[in-house]
Amino acid sequence: MVSLKGKDILHGNQFSKRDIDIIIKVSNGFEKELKKKDSLTLLKGKILATLFFEPSTRTRLSFETAMQRLGGGVICMGAVESSSVAKGETLSDTARTVAQYADVIVVRHPRVGSAKEAADAVDIPVINAGDGAGQHPTQALLDLYTIRKELGSLKNLKIALVGDLKNGRTVHALVEVLSHFGVHFYFVAPSLLRMPEEITERMKGKGCEVIETDDLVMAASKSDLVYMTRIQKERFSDLSEYEKVKGSYIIDREFLDRLKKKITILHPLPRVDEINPDVDSYPGAAYFRQMRNGVFVRMALLAMVLGKK
């Protein structure tokens, strides 16, 4: 791909290693620039539209912050019930409408494939901010950026992905971008929430070592990094099934002390009970630094899809 100008950002598997290297380089450049000044004028006159059909704090605010730091403007659809969606308007027609007012669209929607549907309807770039249990490619890229900053390299790491791997769009996208770097994966989940088989087999096909287990202690003791995720109650149609698996994995300071080694801990947030607040002061707890990195990476993506970097 190399150049992202005019491109949609929909899936973790769309990026080559060279794409990732360039995105990381541009993100790092923006991080350095923001240390010198609060805002830039690179995207002055450009408009970002945010269409969020599911709740969001970090993703939405970091995209809006990124656009404003670049000198652009932001429009948002607001609550679904106050838009024409409440009247039965299709996602495609909503996207076509918004494309008349904006230069780039960021969309989050509960249905897998929804971002591609929006992208197919318009001629401006569409960025997937989460399509149900499908993909979250910009989260994956900011996770990659964070891992490189925290550990100094992306090559040949041992990484444990923990929790709701079945429905976790963050981990679905993350393994795709990590697969370029010879990562050894531990997929840690209860049997009900295992990583989808097609993703596991694709990782193996790319030469990644994959161990599936429900043993967090074993996986964490062998890993450089633990990527925690919450058990997503909203993805369960049968709440009795949720009750069986909630609280399956919890990291606290006692757990970390038993490991007798330092590890790095990431989490896309929000957390529920899977990371105890007593972990927040642990040197390897990087999830708040991870959150801040989202601004730099999303600045890079917005600039690149709009042809300014």
C-alpha cells in the first residue's frame, strides 16, 4: 500500500510491514511536534465526521483531539435517536449524507462489516473505529506503537492476549499487524471465548507460534507483554453464559509479584475487574500511556489518508 492517500482503514490485515513502519515513523514525528507546540495547521480547512452507533470514550475523543491538533474541524452525528437513523435511514445513506459535509469519516457500529458498507457508499476515506466483534485497526496500530515504545522493538516478542478473544475486535486486529514481526502468541481464554479458529489458523499460516490455553499464570510467566481485555457483557445474547465467564482472569499486584519478573501490561480499556487498580502504579502498567498514544497514531492516519504526509 505504502501511500494511504484516499484509502479506507478497515482491517488489520490491510497493512504491510512497510506500511506499519511508515505509520509508526509519522506517529513519532507528530508526538515530537506536539512537544514543541499544542497544535498544527496541516489539516486546516478539513472536516472529520464521527459516526458512533456504539458507546466510545477513548476512540472518539482521541480522533477528535487528533483532528483538532492538526488544525481541522470535527462534526459528529450525535445520539442515534436524534438522527435520521431513528427514522429508518440506512447506514449507506447516512454515510452518503455525511460525505457531503466532511473530508473523512470515522464510524463505529455494532454490526460486523458495517465500516466496509459505509466505505463502499462514499468516495471519501472511511476509518473503522470498531465494527461489532469484527475489527478495530486503529487500536491495533496504536497498540503496536505503544509496544515499540515500551519494549524497544516489535520483533520476536512473546505476547499473551487474555480474556474475550472471541468477540474482541481489538485482539482480532492486533494479531494481524503483529504477525509481521515473528511474534509468539499465547491466546488465553475460557473455552467459550477462544480466538476464532480462522484467525488462529491464519496466524499459524503466517509462521507465528500460537499456544491456546486457559492458564494465565503459565502464559504471563513466559511472556514479555500481557494484553488484557474485558469480558464483553454486551456481546452475550444469553446473560447466563456471561455469568459463567465473568471475572475469569484478574491481574493484581499479588499476581505480578508471584511472577518474579517485570512484564508490560496493555489494555484497550475500559476495564471492569480484570485489572485491579493496585496495578496502576506498577512500572510495566502501560495502559494509560497506551491511551495517550492513540492521539499521535490517529493524527498520522488522518494526515496520511488526506494526503498530507
